[in-house]
Amino acid sequence: MIIAVDGPAAAGKGTIARALAKHFGFHFLDTGSLYRMVGLSALRAGGEPISARAAVAAAASLNPLAYSDEELRNEQVGSAASIAAAIPEVRTALLDFQRAFARKEPGAVLDGRDIGTVVCPEAQAKLFITASPEVRARRRQMELGSSDYESVLADIRARDDRDSKRATAPLVAAKDAVVLDTSEMDIEAAVLAAIRAAEARWVH
Ligand code: DC
């Protein structure tokens, strides 16, 4: 059983995907963290802007245990991840790991940008979690403890643009995904709606 949770940055998909995994007793993989590891590793290898060569090398020899969550969660690493993620060789190098994870029993929830479209097109339930850029910027601003709303909003827009316009596996809702706009929802309501949507899907 596979649940694919896709959507733009800061739409709430991580929180929702974790809650789904807990609810159904499934394994959980935040695939964005893999791209963040690649971005961080490329930053460490050569600074900004990251080089494609460093990103491809990092993706080919990735050890997910070598990074702490804390060092991955900042906007510099997020945007390096988004740049690395547009390189087709980086995406290919990360594919096997994600697909093997998705096959774990009794089931897995994966969150990212292309889970329902490329990584696991066979997923039984696909959710596309979104919210307006302004709402996502407010949420990200609180998360980062930043005082500069305008620059957080600009980062969100730049990332949306890069993630949805790239040629390989762009951010797009799968045709059979349930789209959930969380702009007007608190987290409890969004999680409940996601659980209902997933359950409704695998009855069919
Ligand atoms: O979800 P996140 O913000 O941690 O993801 C960081 C970047 O990684 C995001 O801007 C695009 C990329 N990404 C991707 O291209 N495909 C995925 N499945 C997950 C993330």
C-alpha cells in the first residue's frame, strides 16, 4: 500500500504525510530531505552556486544517515536542493532508494513533488496538498522564526517557479490525485481531510 503526498514548499504536506503514516501504521519517507542532502553536500563541496558535477556526485554516493535534520532545514539548503533537483542525473540516482522504500510492508507514505507522477505512479492513494503562496510564506516564516515576510515569500515563489517549470519530473498534480487546498484549514482539519481522501481512494 502506497500513499503519495505531493505539493509545493510549505503547503503542509510533511505534517500531513507524517500524520497519515502514523494513522495507518505505515513507514514514512520525506523525499525532499534526500534532495536537501544532495544540496547541502554540493554546497559544502564548492559553495554557491552549487555545481552540477558536485550535486550528481553527492546523489550517486548518498548516505542518508550522515546528515542531521537540523542542518537540512534552512532556506539556503532548500534552494540548493531545488537547483540540484532540476538535474536529471540527480533525480535518476535517487529513484531506486525511493522505490525500494515505497515497497515496505505493510505500506509507505512518501512526500515530495513527483511521487504520484514519477516515483510511484501505481500508488493506491495520491494527494496533492497546496495553499496560496502568501499562506505558505506565513507558515514558513513562523517555522524559520524569520522577521522578513517579503523575502520568505520571494523564496517560496522562486522555488515554486523552479520546481514547476523544470523539464524532468516537474511539480504537478497527478491526474488521479485528490487536490487539498489547506489555505483556510488548520492542521487538524487538513489531516482529517487527508485521511478521509486516502480511505476513499483505496476502497475503489
Ligand atoms: O519538500 P522540500 O522543501 O524539503 O524539498 C526541497 C526541494 O527538493 C524542492 O524545492 C524540490 C526538490 N524535491 C523534488 O524535486 N522532488 C521531490 N520528490 C522532493 C523534493
